[in-house]
Amino acid sequence: MVNASQQSRGPVARAVAVFREAFGADPAAVASAPGRINLIGEHIDYHGGHVLPAATLERTAVAVGPLAGRFRAVSEDPAAYPATDRVWPPSRAGDWGDYVAGSALVAATATGWHGGVALAVASDVPVGAGISSSAAIEVATITALLAAAGRTLPPLDIAKLGHDAEANFVGMPCGMMDQTASACAPPRQAILLDCATLTWSAVDVPVDLVLADSGERHNLRDSGYAERRREGDAAMALIRGRHPAIVNMVDIPPAQLPELLKLLPRPLDLRVRHVVNENQRVLLAARALEAGDPEAFGVLVNATHASLRDLYECSTPRIDAIAEAARGLPHVLGARLVGGGWGGAVLVVCRAGSGGAVAARLRGDAALALPDVRHVQLGGGAKVE
């Protein structure tokens, strides 16, 4: 555990301190990666659609070194990240350690690393708040282990390894958005990412962003996330039975949507409506930001929340109440559930220059009693420290 003076330092220095305390040596390498905040486009990445994420200024740092025959991970916060100790190569255990163990394993396989891994984590990325602390820890772990092995890979390849760890080792059927944003996002810009081709372009963000934590922790492995994936697969099986040329749900032309929805029982029709319309909202949102039209962007953000609440059914009454309260504040353009849902946080979009004041108003709302409200600053992708 780091002491109070160490806690006031950044996550890189803290990760090094934790590593030295736990393993009695300096790490071979240290890397950091950001959380991600998705401006718009929820539950679209695994359907091959478009999303608009950015990197947060908050980062997770991971220090790594060799360890004979074992995988051992420690952290500055044992409550969030309890120590884990496993034989190398590690097997899945069903706890948080799977994220670092799986990431270390895919990086070791990619580099030819042998002999086990010692690892220490320090993080400013909040857990369970919808800004992908999991992707931050995966990407930071892989980047650090690559550096320790004397290897480099393009950021997108690092993102693919992180996705491999989460999808195939952790067992979370996620898309590529989170890892791609954490590994690739340019400083202070969002990326319009096509999840079917993994091509992206940078988009300026001429609005302020506030993240209001609901205090409802979410764990996507224990939520309805996997169920939504199964529902999507079931819907596409029915649609392809009639229209085999449609590969991804987002390939459905909006004009053809009413006809295709007749093929689907409830709630599959609701899920498809959300995905097809949300993909269109992302494209419109990117155009609005590029055109300097924050009001239009705010309207689209509000429409996304309504769709997540009513069609994808992944919001909660508390999340809905926070979004509604935020929309009533001066300078707020829109508010919505951010992240996978079933708890987490609300993203509040404000006029440029007003984020601090909006955050203060939300922080002082005794009725909402929000455990954390932050004016989000955008950062950049992963790096070796």
C-alpha cells in the first residue's frame, strides 16, 4: 500500500513505488493508458457500427518485471484490485486478476516472453463508472510488457491484444471500442471509429464534458450485457434468414428498418431499432461537432439516452433521474447514460467553458447525493513511461 505522500503523486510514480515495495526491485518497464469516455454510440461496437470515444486524462499505470514461474499482481488499492498469485502461465480465476493475467499472457505470447510476470497497478481511472477501467488496465499491461521485452507494436495491434484478453481470457463478449480508444486516441480529440473496419478519424470536441457517477457500480460480466449480445445474435439470425446479404445489424438501411422489424418478436425488435438508429446518430453527431454545432450534438445525446432507456433497456431509475436533473441546469446541452449500463455514470455535455460550473452544481445537489462528479479533461492514448 502506498503512503499519503506517494498517493499525491501520479499513477506512474505510485505504480513504481508499489512494485518496489512488493517485489524488492525496480520494474523492467512501466506504461500507462487512459480510460475512455464515449461521447455517443453505445452498444454499437460489437455490431460493427460507428462510435465516438475519446481518451480521458485519468490514467492507469502498470509496472512489470520478470518473476520465475509465477504471475503475481499487486495494486495500491487492494479493495478494488486484490493481490493475485498464480502459476505461470496463468489460468482464468473469475476475478479482477483475469484482466491483468489475460493481458500479460497475450503480450507474452506475442513477444516470446518466458518465465512469469510480476506486476503492480496504480490508477486514477474510477472503477465501474462507465469509462472502461478494464481497457485502461489491459492496454497499460500489454504496453508495459512489450517494453520490458524490447518490443513495439502499432497502437491498433495493442488494442487487438487487449480485446483478445478481455473477450477470450476474461470471457467478456465486448467490442473493440474501449481498447482502441485507450491505445490510439490522439490528445484532446475524439475518434470516429468504424468498428467493422477499425479505421478512424480524429474529431475535435468543442464542448465541455462532465461525468456524474451514480454510485451504482456495474460489472458487465454480471449484468445484462451478455444477454444483449445473445439477443442481437438471435435477431440477426432471423433477419439473415430472409436477407442473407445483411452482414451486421448496422448494415440495415434505416428506410428498410420498419419492414425488417416485422420479422422480430419483442424485445428483439427494440434492440435492433436502438442499434440501427444509434449508428446514424453517431454519424450525425460527428458532423455536428465538426460543423461547430454543439446544440445539435446535445439533441442527439439526449436521444441516445432515451433509446438506451426504452429500447435497449440498460438504464436504471437513478441514472434516469441524474440525466433529467442535469438537463435542467444552465449551459447543459444534453445528458445520457455512458458505458455499458445497469449503473455507472451519466455524461453531461455542456457549452464550452461551463464544465466546472456545471460540475459544481451537480456536486452540490443534496437530493442527487452523487459520490463523484468530475469535469472531464481529454487525454491521449497509451505510452511507455
